[in-house]
Amino acid sequence: MTSLTRDDRSESARPVRKPSSPRLARSNNETRELNQRQILFLQRLAGNQSVTGLLQTMLVAQRETAAPPASATATATPAATTPPAAPASYPEIDALDLQPKAKNVATELKKKYSQISFTSGKRDADAQASAMAANVVQDRTGYLGTYKATDLAKQLQDWVDKHPEAKTQADIAKGLKSVMDTWSNKDLLQLSKHLTGEAFDMQPIESDKQAADIKKDAKAWAQKEGGEGSDFLEKEGKLTRWHTQVFE
């Protein structure tokens, strides 16, 4: 039996390497190429995400810098507007110096018809003579006949008839006042409810679409508030005059 030498044993103990096949070598190369592509893809992906995150951070910072505080830009929402309530009183009516019932009617008319305006309220004897004279200038024969105090009105008309030379308001007013000065205060107050503050005049607005309603309400409210004798008149002789009287 032949014994192995030391060198022979060493060679026998070494593992025998088999030559690699061409197929295995190609597979290893493809694996390395695949890993490299994946690494490049991951690097690119990570890089894109980083850039995106950076851009988003910068954009947020710009918005926060440009935008003013919320309290500075906040605009209070305006409250819903409502029609203003009608005032309890009107300076123009207060200036008429009316008795309570006449004032109530004037106020209610103004509340409902804001377009009306008042031309006269309580008068003294001088103002009454002047107002009557202005109407006499326009209607010399018929106006004074509209007064219910017929005896007093007749005295005034007699003076007008006897003084044809008096043509201006001032001259006629002076003559009428001279007649009124002969009366007692009681008689004077019977001539017109303007003298007691129980009457007021409104500017006629016949063209207004609510004219008929204004006249209707003025008449109804005057009669309801003042009772018998209270009324609304829209004509005094030939003249259009919106006159409301409300007995106290």
C-alpha cells in the first residue's frame, strides 16, 4: 500500500474549485447592475423629496411673512340694516304749537306720510290777518265766505268790499286786523281754530300718488280725535288749501 506524502495530503485536503460557468458569471453581473440602478433611483428619489420639502418650507415661510395678522385684515361683518323707526316727535310739528289732539293727528300723518310738510299751525291775530289777506288777494269775493263764524267773516268781507284800493297783502292785512281789534278775545278765538292751536295747514301735493289717502286719513283721524266739528278741508273758496282742524 502506497502512503501519501505530506505534500500529497495537503493537496488532497484542499477543496477543489470548480470553474464557474458562463451563465453564473452573467447572472452576477446583471445583479450588480440592478443594484446600481436601484441605488441611483433611491438617491434621485431621496433628492427630489428633499428639494420638495425645502420648497414647501420656503413657501410657507413666505406666506407667513407676507400675510398680515388676522386681526388686521379681519373686517367686521356689517349688521343687517333695518328701516329707522319713526321718531316720537318732529321738530317741525313742535314748532306749530298745536293743542294735544291736533298735534296727535299731525304726528300720525307725518309718520305714515313722510312726504307731507306743514305750512301753518297756531297763529296770533297779526299772523291770522296776514294769512287771510294773502288768500283775499287771490280770491277777493269768495274766500272769507268759507269761515263758519259767518257774522265775523261778514264784517271782514264788508271791509274788503269797501276798500277796493287795498290790493296788496300788507294793505289788506292791516285793514282786516283793524276790524279784528274791535272784537272781544272770545269772539276772536271763534274766527279760526288757528288762533287756539287746534288747526294746521299742509302743503297741498295733489300730484302725489298718495294724495287721496292723505286727505282721507286726515279727515278720518281729525273727526275721530276731535269729534264733532273737526274736519279736513281741501278747498277754501276757489283756493286749494289743505286745512285740518281738530277740536280740543
